Amino acid sequence: MTLTVETALTTLPLVAILRGLTPEEAVDVGQALVATGFTCLEVPLNSPEPLESIRRLRDALDGRAVVGAGTVLTPQAVQDVADVGGQLVISPNADPRVIERTKALGLFSMPGFFTPTEAFAALEAGADVLKLFPAELAGPGAVKAVKAVLPKGQPLYAVGGVDPDNMAAWRAAGADGFGVGSALYRPGRTAEEVGAVARAFVSAWAGGGR
């Protein structure tokens, strides 16, 4: 049974950003993450053979985690992700063409924004979740300010510079979830090491209740 992105992010609103992942290690890393409670995995398209990694993760984890692509910059890239079974499309920017193509194909859209203008343009194009990026440059205060003007209930994730130690500050400012990258996974880190770090993130989320 296929797990929806909405359900996965409700279960645990943390997206594992696996930049640099190779197809050969994809399933082992994915299994390690799922074992800790992660339910949403992103393979950026500037990774080695990213579409093959997405395909393998989808085959291995269907029903237990959702899988998609990051650094998706063109409508054709959206199509490529859909063709291998990707379920969500994540971008560092807010390109209406990418968002519209994502929604036309029935996929989940999580574009990046840095200003309120970009945030509202992304929503107009059909974005599901907004991704503040790079969050470390904006700071938690930006989350609080933008959330004050966004439609009530609109999810906003912080991506960039988030770790288990500062997660509580972001949540206090109103962040609804996070994308976690190099603090969680980097090339050369084993599946067991990724799992250990993932447990720290899951624990930090659980301990930050709201």
C-alpha cells in the first residue's frame, strides 16, 4: 500500500536530504532511516545517478516511506522524477513552471523561498509546503514574521543549518518541519552512522512537543 506524502509528513515532519547518495548505498541508507522513524526521503538531482537511487528507494520502501527529488529546477526534471516513481518535488527556488508541472502530474510540491514575495508566488502556483532556504541566513525570526502573513495553517519548513540542538528554537518561531541534509547524511557516512544521527533528530523532534 502506497504511503502518501501528507501522511508521511504528519507522522514525522522531517525530510532526509541525501545529497551525494549513490544507487549502491541507497537502499541500506533508506532502510536505516526508516528504522529510526523517518518517513520522507529526498535525493537531490545533483547526486550521482539520482533517478536510479529514487527508483530503488521507491521499490524497497513503498508503504513505509515516501521518496522524491531535491534540486529540481525544470519542468522536464519534474517529469523525469515522476517517471521513476518519485512522489515529491523539492526545489531551492520558487519557479512557477516547476510547481505547476509538479501538481499537474499529481506530485507533492515543496519549493524554496526566501522572501514573502517568493512565498506567495509559490502558493499561487500551487505549492503544498513552503521551504525557507537557506534558513540559517534568515534565522528563526524570519519564520515568525512570514508565518504571521501566510494563510492560516500553511506549513512552512526550515531547511539549512538545522540540527538537533537548535531545532527547538525554530519550532518556537513557528517552523512546522525541517529538511535535514549534511548534518544527517554526507558521502562516506555509513548506513549505521546515518541511523545513529537520525535517531538524534527524531528524539529532538519528539522532545520539542507543541
